[in-house]
Amino acid sequence: MENESQHTSAMPRDFTFQLLKQITNDFSEDNRIGVGGYGLVYKGTLDSGEVIAVKKLYYKHPGLDSDKQFQNECTNLMRVRHQNIVRNMMPKIGDFGLSRLFDSTETCSTKGIIGTPGYMPPEYINRFHITPKFDVFSLGVTIIKIMAGHQGYSKLADMSSQEFIQLVHEKWEKALQTTVLSHTSHGVKKCIEIALRCVEADRVKRPTIAEVVDELSKIDTAIIDELNEIDTARSSPIEQVTNLRSNQAFNPCVNSGMFSKGGGKDGKMISSCSSQAIRASSDSVLLSVDIKCQILPSASVKIFSYDNLRLATRKFRANTLLGEGGFGRVYKGWIDENTLSPCKPGTGIIVAVKRLSQESLQGHQEWLAAEVNYLGHLSHPNLVKLFGYCLEDEHQLLVYEFIPRGSLDNHLYRRGPCQPLSWNLRMKVALGAAKALAYLHCAETNIIFRDFGSSHILLDRDYTAKLAGFGLAVNGPVGEESHLTTRVVGTHGYAAPEYIATGHLTQKCDIYCFGVLLLEMLSGLRVLDPNRPAGEQHLVDCARPYLEHKHKIRCVIDANLGGIYSFSAAQKIAALALECVCLDPKKRPTMDAAVSVLEGVQEDEEPEAAEHQESGKKVTASASRKNGKSRWNIFGGGRS
Ligand SMILES: Nc1ncnc2c1ncn2[C@@H]1O[C@H](COP(=O)(O)OP(=O)(O)OP(=O)(O)O)[C@@H](O)[C@H]1O
């Protein structure tokens, strides 16, 4: 580490948009030097001759507060000064948008998953804990990738640490050939050893950043000393050392093709993902990276005026409020079906009007376009119907059919006046939701919903499930492609582990979510609940061992059912749930197979829920309620 004063460059200054436009040649293609998840980066030359990089943010990203991230990036960069953060030809860190400043012992929690797949440690994925050890984990992944290459990194999962170190070391020796020195050789091994300690699952076992820096510096010094001792005409020692530490192009594992099987690097996967995204499904659903904010014309989607929606909802009066989601509030309104003009309560048809909150309107564009472009073109009894939308000045609203019983999560977690759902109704809802997903996954539509869960399932008067919330949906992979590679978005607790770890998105990710939903239906427990005791907060993790043993299944059954359920049906649902949340995506069933299982369960069971059979004896509701109470003690006794 160098003295702080050495790194004190001029404070960031304010630039006018006009000036940035001018120095980047009107953000021309020729000046473009990169593309990131949040914007494009351009080269600009100041009057002084200094060359700077200008990041032009796209628009706000749904689920992320871009204003906050922008402020974060500025604030944190201003407060943190180091040579490897802003200047010089050394590797440097940028992108402080998601960063947080906090004490080294502090732990904090987040709600949504944000980050780059593969770089996030298990405690964040499972319990959304953030500590300084988060960055240590990410650093470890980075070092391993530098040493072993991107493909090489994936080999780590298949071998022991010792085998991995040996393998990478051999490749380095082979590639360096005559230039290999004893300290270099030792340094390679040591470097991977350090990195492997950084990616320990248990964050307590990871070293601190200071320890990592200290150990890496020792390797550096030893190699430089050794290189300086011999007279090498090929290149300067510093150059070699710099390559060894930071230049992936120098990576023998990559260059030798050792780990090249299975295709390209991140960049290739992302570009193939974008190019494949432009295509038509049978319903002419078009969605591409370039046009993803555009709303496509559709005869079935009406355009409403803001004034009419305002009047239809009685000026968004509080007593018409149906609920609130991440993007805004939903109001009840009345319109004339033919003229779409507002009408008096009790006349015309009832609609649900979602008014997107105005704090981050720009960020809603992509979300809104996906919602309209998918829902406006699809039609299925288990999908909510979209009547239309309104885009006027700062107003963004969506108009849906009114689904009287609201969302499933309210029923499962008893919010508001909702009654607990009976076993039979749970099975009906599960089948309806499964049919909706099966429809999206079929060859003609080929859509990945990506944000499946109980808050996106609405219940009609007769408890028909209606899937809603297509804002994060995407077209599935086509042709030879096995998956899409995307930034990880979704809801904690539902996202499939391989999606979180790699960003690889397939329909099997939706099937994992469906398995999580089945667990919610069986248990009546929230997917993630920080109020539950440690070790029991993550529903999938704590339910899995019980589902694996037939005789333990009753331990996870919702006590609110009062014991009124069919045990044989519960066994089948538990087996299906377990299959859906299998860690190996290939072993998960298709949605068609899940629909067949659920149909079978409905056919087998009596229309009225059979009473819970235990050891051949019928258990009465009150007795089983007592059992239910004690059963929940297995999960710490707490319901939330
Ligand atoms: N079409 C509808 N008919 C009746 N009630 C609805 C309808 N759509 C939404 N609601 C009610 O409004 C609440 C909020 O809905 P919204 O879709 O905004 O929430 P969400 O699905 O939790 O959030 P998000 O889409 O932001 O993830 C729901 O829980 C539901 O009770």
C-alpha cells in the first residue's frame, strides 16, 4: 500500500452535459470504449489534453434505485482514494454504484439480489448478509479467474483444492517453459492457495483484505528479486510480474486452450444473448436489447387517457386502493367496456389500475414495456388480462382485469381479511399456476417468466390462479443455445442457485421457483424470513431434509390446514417440490410433467379434502392442530 497523499488527485468536478457531449464527439460510436450493465462508456479529451472516460447511464433499472447508486458511486469514490481506484496503468477498480461504506465488523442485509453472478458469496445469496468478507470472496474469484481463466474457474467445482492447484500450476509451468523460476513457480501455487481461502463458504475462514494484500505483496517481492538477479533480455521483470498478476491475455490456461471447452467468455455469451433476443414467437412477441423499452402495437391493448383513469378510480381515492407492489399502487376502478370511459361504481366493469410510482419513472420503462408486450399478446385462462395502459407526461399506468381475491401471498400469510386456503383450494391454485407456466414454456411461446412467486399469482372469485407481473419476463434461448446469460434479477429465496451463481437463465429457473411455491403452499411459510431463527430462515434449505423422508413430510405441513389434507397427496406434492428445487437443473421436471402430477393428485383425491390419516387412524382437526403446533417446533415454533 502506498501513502495516501500520493493518491490524492484533484477532487471530482462538475461537468456540464454540453461539455461532456462536446469532448466525446456527441457520444459518437468512435469514442465508445465499453458497454456496462448500466450504461455506455465513452472516451473524452479535455482541453488540458487529459483523456477521461465518461459513463452515460441508460435509464433506471427496475428494482434498483439508480439515483442512489449514482450518488453512491460519486460519494464513495470521493471518500476513497487509492492508486488502484482511479489512476495509473495498474489494475483499477471502478463501478462504485452498488458499493457501501461500513465498519469492518458490521453486517447488513439487503432485500433484492443485486450483483454479478459468480462473484457473490453464499451468505449473501442465502441470507443477504453483506460484510467486508463479501469483497474478499469476489476478490478470490477474480484471482482464480486470472490464474486459471474463465473456463478453468468452472473446473474448481469438480476437483479438490489440491488437485486444482496442481492442475493450474502444471499449466503455468508448461506455458512459461524456460522462464519459469522457482519463486514464480512457488508464487503461482501460493496465489491460488490465497484465492481459495478467499472463496471459503464460511466467511469467518476467509482472510481479511489486509492479509490478502500482505501475502500477495510477499509473492511479488520474491519474484521481482529473483527476476532482477538474472539478466533477461526478453522483457522487463516488472512487465512479467504485471502480466502474471493481472493480464488475462497472458494466462496460459486460457491461451493453451486447456479450459476452452464449452464456448466463449462472458462477452460472447452476452452478445449471443442479445442477438438471439430479436425474434418472433407465434404471437409476434418481439423483445430485443435495443427495442426493449418500446411498446409494440397490439389490437387487444387499449390506450387510456390519464383523466379517464383518474375518474375511474375516483381520483385514486384511498378507499379504492387494492394494494401496493414494488412499482406502485394498485387501485380499483370502473369503466365502460365499450367506450373505456369512466363510470359510476357498480356500473360497467371493474378494473385494477396500477399507477407506477413517480419517483423513478424512467426505471419503469423497460418493466412496463415487457408487461405490455407480453401480457398484451398472450391469452390463457391462467394469465391475468391486460386491458391497456396510459403513458402521458409523467403518468404511467396499467389497466388489468380485476381479480377479486387479490394475490396468493395474502392468503397464505393471512394478510388483511383473507382466510387460510383449504388443501383442495391450494391444489387448485397450484394446478392453475402450473398451467400458466407450462403455457409460457411451450415451444411456441418459449418465455422465461423469471419472477414467479406467490405475490404474482392472483386469485379469481372461484380461486382460479391468474399469473401477473411480466416485467422481468424474457424470451427463452433458441436453436443451439442452452441458456441466456443475464444480470441476476428476481426475488430472494426464489431464484435458482445456478442462476445466482452464473447468471445462466433457462426455463429450469422458473421450475425451481415453482418448487419454492409448492413449498410455500405446503408449509404456509414465507420463502425467506429473517425473523425465523438462524438456520431456518430459508424455506428451501430448512424444508429439504424433511421432504426427503416420507414419514417426516407432515413436519412441514401448514398447521393452518388443521390437519385436513390428504397425506398421500401431500407426499406426491412434496416429491414434486423436491424434484423442482433439485440443485441440478437437468434433474428438474418440465412444467408439463408438473401439470400431469398435479392433475393426477386432483383426480385421485375426493372433491372434499380427505382427513389426514396417521397410522391408519383418522386425526381430528383439533387433535392435528395440536400436532401442528408441536410440528412447527421442528422449525423453531415460529410462524410469521
Ligand atoms: N388485477 C388485480 N386485481 C385485483 N387486485 C390486484 C390486481 N393486481 C394487483 N392487485 C393487488 O395489488 C397488490 C399489489 O400488486 P402488485 O402487482 O403491484 O404487487 P407485487 O406483485 O407484489 O409487486 P411487483 O409486481 O412490484 O413485484 C397485490 O398484492 C394485489 O392484492
